[in-house]
Amino acid sequence: MTIRKIGCEGCDNITCPSTKDVLEQDVAKDVKTAFHGVDDRGMSACLFGSGGVCCRNCNMGPCQIIDGVPEMIGICGATAETVASRNFSRAIAAGAAAHTDHAREMVHGFISAAKGQNGNEIKDVAKLHSMAKVFGIETEGRDKNEIALELGEKCLAEFGQQDGTLTMLKRAPAKRQALWEKIGIEPRGIDREVVELMHRTHMGVDQDYQNLMLQGSRCALADGWGASMMSTELTDIMFGTPVPLRSIVDIGVLKEDQVNITVHGHEPLLAEALCMAAQEEDMLALAKKAGARGINLAGVCCTGNEILMRRGIPVAAGFIQQEIVLATGAVEAMVVDVQCIMQSVAEVAKSFHTDIITTNYRAKMEGALHIQFEEEQALASAKEILTHAIGNFKKRGKHYIPESKKLDVVAGFSHETINYIQGGRFRASYRPLNDNIINGRIRGVAAMVGCDNYKYPDDVHEKIAKELIKHDVLVLATGCSATALGRSGLLRPEAAAEFAGPGLAEVCEALGTPPVLHMGSCVDNSRLLIATTQMVAEGGLGEDISDLPVAGTSPVWMSEKAVAIGQYFVASGVYVIFNNLPISGSKKFSKYMLEEHEQLTGGKWDMEADPIKLAQKMIKHIDEKREALGINKKQDRVLFDMDMRRDLGGGPLTGVGCAGPGQ
Ligand code: BF8
Ligand code: SF4
């Protein structure tokens, strides 16, 4: 297939200066991106699909359902609400499956590390001990690897567990746990909930949309409080719990005189191995022999977030720029594993010397080179991949790196970091955050998570975040939303003075933090669950997550993982707003999701296409929660300023961390 000549003139969906810059260059003139793909298709989205009422669950269909038209139910009699809830549930199951399969790989890697088999070590012993406590594992007098092995095996057992409840549910507030038990949505085993949801959405099984959504919630909770949380915690123990560090987000992190390798996907085992291998003498010598000054690794999508958070390695691109970074012609190899890797990257790479290297047997691609990443020989596999990439350096032809738009970011805000920066090492606490919410300096907390989407402008995240912080709402960001906010300059501490309302700006300036805190990848949304639980435990903001002045959004969601995430937040008591949801084809199901669900879990879904209105709805929800808590009036509470914080042993962030290999 030949790539058509397309420029980016007139496309108002692209606002990122680097993206525009690259697409305007001669080197990118033959590159067709998904931005153009949206236009080229020339069709608006199918109304049945968008409304969630196209059923193709059996071969009597596909059946397009028109709500309220008796002849337009499914051939089997399935109603609009049954079909819409089944489709929604299947998205949850698929999203949860992606997260849980990722988590399983991380648990396998963790067990190998504990056995000393893959070159990784147990780095965060304090976190190992705290997780051991959650799982009832004895730590006294035991070697860290022995504890880790028992923890890894117990975690692995949670995937296949058939009865009982997942261990980490007990980290939730007591009131939340009691509610889950009462309505019967406590996950029993991780895999079981995905399988049961797929079964119940099969033709002719669960045809009561409310009953089905209970399983939808149970499956989503198995993702959030089960697999994703497990993945985040074990990854932290193995690779280190993130601490704030400075780095860069932009396509311009590519380097003229180095072998540029972008790492794209999700599971950090591969990325960590590449980071280690890229610092080995033999690899650096090979790069020099090829005429390069070094090896420059740069992240894309959630892998980018993982290595940014833990190593300060720059992020070249979020989901929406994965083709653009290749269009520079300056990438020797894009190494990919699983999830969110568009097939189009193989086509774009054909115009250049770039190789797309698939590394996981679960995810191969026509036109890509496959080098299997063997987790138990992690370093050797990583070196094989790097060797191939280095071999491409001499073949680099005409290229363009947009170096002038690079933006500094501070990332690495794990839940532990938030605890620490507020209270110091010895009095780590959420008390200052709760106090600042109670006294009104911080109005509330908003989670911005999830994807980019080529159907929408690339500045939606920025618009929403600016509106939120302007109204003193602290933003916690993950996934490609966090990358987008980094591109917009909102992950810099200076952004507080530039864009935040006076209360939030005062708090951020005292702590030295940005008004938007980067908390990691998509699986790291589990950090947000723990952060909200801590806010409840600290006191003064109610007894459950549903009492907190918090709200969540994935404003331009793309992946089914975002649906699973949204549902586990809703089932945890959070108000979650997306730009759209595939539910509008059923009045009953829409009413249930947007209004009635709140009576069940205290959380609910909402929709709003306009970014500013979406932010305002989040603020309105936060204000309603403040009103219910009786903290809607300004109170004269003490702000923990810099001096007080120093006394506590904390202090503002300094320019710690590295900016990646070769710096
Ligand atoms: O898991 S935010 S586009 S990269 S799905 Fe994908 Fe969405 Fe990005 Fe990460 Ni999450
Ligand atoms: Fe149609 Fe029912 Fe088959 Fe769905 S399950 S395709 S509604 S007949």
C-alpha cells in the first residue's frame, strides 16, 4: 500500500507545536497519520454503534435496535437496555482483561526477580513489608527475596481464585467494603470475574441490565482493586516507588547524534531491561562504533509514563503522537509490547529506516520485525533488540527533530510521595491535604486519566485541566492524559503561579509542586484509589470515598481500558464524566448509568462533550460534596507553609532525578 501525500494544513485538531512542526516538514510529506484517517474515512460514526445498540453476539444478527420501536428489538427479543448493557459490559471485560494480563506478566516477573532469575532486584523493601502485611505474610527475620517469593505466589493465586474475596479489597474504607458486600459485587478472583462477565453477555444469558451491571462492577473492581493495584505495587517494589524527578516531554527529546529508540506499550519489564542494557559498556561501545554518541531511549504511551516516573527518562510521545515521532525519520527502532500500538506505525515506518520491533508473542504485526523478549534472560533479550536498533543508525537518512518545543516536567507523584511531601519523612500524612480542602484553599481533587483520540482536538486535556486548576481543583493525572498535560506545560511547578487559582497556587508554591501531579500509567490509577482511601482515613472529609469532594474524567477516551477504569471508580463511589458513552441508544440504561447508579454505589457516570462544560460539571459535583460535608465556607485554617514543612522534615521538591541516559 502506498502512502498518500498529505499535509496537515487546515487540520484544527492538531494544536501541539511539535506535531505541527514535524508534519509541515518535507521529511513527513508522505506520512499519513490517523488524523488524516479520520477525515479520509469520510463517514460519521454509526449511530447504532455509538449508542451501544448494535448487537452481533450471535449469528441471527447483527441486530440494530431502535429503542421504543417494537419491531426493532433483537431477533431473540433482546431490548435496547439489554444490548447496551451487554456491550458496555463487554468493554469492561476487555479493558479489565488487558490490565489483568499485564498484571499477570508483572507478577511472573516479580517471582523471577525474587528467585534471582531475571537480573531485577527487590528495591523497595519498605513497600515489600507493607504489602506483605496486607497479604498476612510473616516478615520478621526473613530475607527480602523469601518474602517477595511468598508475596508473588499469593498474588498469582488471586488470578485463579474461585471463592472468597480479593485480598486488597480490605485496603478500601470499611464503609465501602460493607457496601460492596451488601450489594454482592466483591470480586472473588481476577480471572473469574472477566470470564463470568463474558459468559453473562453471551446470547441468552443475563437479560436484566441492572443485574448484569452488578457483574460489570465486580469485574471492574477486580481490575482496579485487584490486578492493577497488584501490578502497581509489585512494579514499585521491583523497580522502585516513584519519587518526584525532572524530565522532558516532547518529540524533541530525540537526539541528533545518538541512536534513538522509542519504547512503546505498557509492561515495564521490557522497558526496564532496555534501560539497563542501554547503559552497559558493550552496548555503548557498539553505538560508538556505529558513529553515535550514545543510546537515547524515549518513551511512548504508558511505557513512557512508567520509565518517566521511575527513571526520569524523557517521554517522546503520547498515544496521539506515536506516528508523528516516526515521521521525524530520526528513530532507529520503535520497540513495542502490548496495547495501544496502532497498526499504522508499521506503515509509517516503511517510509524511513525505522524498524518496528515487536517483542511479545501475544502481539505481532505484519511489517514488523519480531524479537521475542525472554523475561528470564531479560538483559540478553534487551541487548539483542538494542543491537538491531544500533545497526540502523548508519541508515538514517533525511530527518527532522523539533528541538525547540521541549518542556520540562516534574513527574513521579506516587501516593507515598504525596504523603511524604505534605508531612515529611517522619510525619508522612494526608492531613495537610485534607486541611487545605477543608479550609477551601484546595476546592477538591480531580483525576484526569486515559487516552488521546484522533477524533478530537489534541488540546482537550489542557483546556479541562486549566479550568479545573483555575478554580483551585488539584489535578491528579495518569496515562496519556498526563503526557498531554506535560506537553501543555502544566506539569511544571511554575504552572501553579501561571494558571492556578489563588488557593491552589499558594499550596503548590509552598510545596514546590505543579498544580497537576503526574501519578503514572493507566494501571497506576490504582494509586488514585489508595490516595482517596487515605483522604477518608485521615478524617474530616466523610467516611467513604463517595463523601469526598473528588471527580474523575477520561475526556477523550479511546480504549476499553478507560471504560473498565471508569466503572471501577464509579463502583468505588466516584463521579466520573466522559465526553461520550455508548449508552444513548437505550433510555432505560442511560437513566440507570447517569442517575440511578448513584443510589447503588454513591458513584455515577456523566457525559459532556464540551471540555469547559465538562470541567465545570466536575467543579459543580465537587461543590455539592463540599456542601454536603459542610465545608463550603472559607475557614481560617493554617496553611502548612515552607518553614513549617521544613520543621516537619519535608520541604519543597528540588531538581532531583535524571533526564535519561546520555545526559
Ligand atoms: O493504558 S491512556 S491511549 S497508552 S489506554 Fe492507551 Fe489510553 Fe494511552 Fe496506556 Ni491507557
Ligand atoms: Fe440479535 Fe439477539 Fe443475536 Fe444479539 S443476541 S445478534 S440481538 S439475535
